[in-house]
Amino acid sequence: MKPVVSALNAWTCVVVSVFAIIILSIIGSLFKANHHSMMGSTDDPKDGAAVAGAVFGAVAVYGAFLIFCASQGLLHIRESRRGAISL
């Protein structure tokens, strides 16, 4: 199977996805716990659990990106071990 994206794009996507998963998980857990830093102002949402569900949905999307991009990166590693010429 041949990779769809370049090696640089694949590994960049892996790094960005990992950081996004970590940061969004923290934000989602703060909303779920109705932490005062997220829910304390009058302009903040009233239902923290609903917002947490949307944020955790974004975490799932970044998880799918992580799986796809990691598989693309591993395909590049596998191709380079076989002696393929990269153009």
C-alpha cells in the first residue's frame, strides 16, 4: 500500500493531533466538572456537560486523524526500509 500524504505532513499531523487531544481533553474535563474558570462568567454556557460532549467529539475526530496520520507515517518508514527511492 502506498502512502497518500508526504512523510513530513504525516508526522506533523501526528504531533498536532497529540497536542490537540491533550489540550481538548483538559478543556472538556473542566467543562464536565463545571469548573469555575470555564463556567463562572455570565457569558459562559449554562450546560457544561453539553459543551463537554462537543469537545470530546472533537477529541474523537483528532483521534481518527492521529490513527490515519500515524499509519501514513509508518507506511513511509516501511517504504524507506525496502530501499524505495523517494522523489
